[in-house]
Amino acid sequence: MKKIIVSLCLATALISCKKESEKLQEPDTIEDSTATLVTTENEEQKAPIKAFSIQEINEFLQKKNDTLYVTNFFATWCGPCVREIPHFKSKITELSGKPVKITFVSLDSKSDWQTKVPQFTDELGIRNNTILVDGQLLDQNFFTSNFKQWTGSAIPFTYMRMGDKTDETLGMISEEQLNEKINSFFK
């Protein structure tokens, strides 16, 4: 019962972003949630998008070292998510060679993992910085274990961590806010 309620909450949160693009044809096969690599047909030359298990995403979010981890949770159909991605992409280029890792976490439906997500990430040039997570497996324990504020109720959501210092932003982040938040970690 608890899983159903959490799944409904997550579904409601994801629906809160307006669906702005048409649904592509669904693939014939779908990888399970612990699959490690997902590629589209005719995409062999491109880096595959890695799917993380819940354990792997937990470990990733809890890394504590001298690298700044900027993690942006998004979906391809979320308008505010799509509008903020170029800010992050420009920071990837600007901060190249510095101890900053910017990662996009797609919460799209698994049925879109082999079609819509690769196409979207290729169009925006973020494929190599994107991972997949099965949002239906994210429960309340996941949110309370990893975040102070985010309950999974809405996206976009940006989480930053460097050592023990963290920052959470629920909702769309402007380029100026992103710059300020990243710079605050290096003061």
C-alpha cells in the first residue's frame, strides 16, 4: 500500500510539469531497472546512457570529496526542465578541467529510455552527462535518506554536494542562480 501511495505521489509530481512534446513510438523491448546500458538502434557510435539502480543512485548522491557534484533531476516532457538545461550545459563547458561534475538524472518512463531520452539528450548535447533512474522505484525512504527538502513532489530539482556542504533547489533555476550557487561552494 505504501509503495502504491509513493508511486502515485511521484506520478502526480511528474505530471505537474506540462507535457510539451509528442510521445514517440514505444520500443519493442524494455530493459529492467537494473540494466546498466541502454542504446538506441543505429546509435552504436554514441556513448550509451547508463541506467542506475536505486543503490547506485544513492551511492552517487552521497559522494563526499573535494569534487562539486551538481545533479539535476529532469524529464524530457517537463517544460521548466527543458528550459534550464542550457544553463547547466554552458557550465559543463565553462568548468571543464575543474573539480565539478554535472549530471542529469532522467526520471522519464522506462518505455522512453531507448527512444525519447537518447534523442532528447543528443539534441541538447548532454548524453554523456545523463543517467537513467526508474522513478517508480523511488520511495519515501529514498527522498528522506538523500535530501532535506525534496520529497519527489515536483521537478526540476537540483542537488549540489561538495564534502558535507549541500544545496537543494526545487523548481527551475536561472543561469544567475546556478552561477551563484556553484560559486558559493568555492569560497
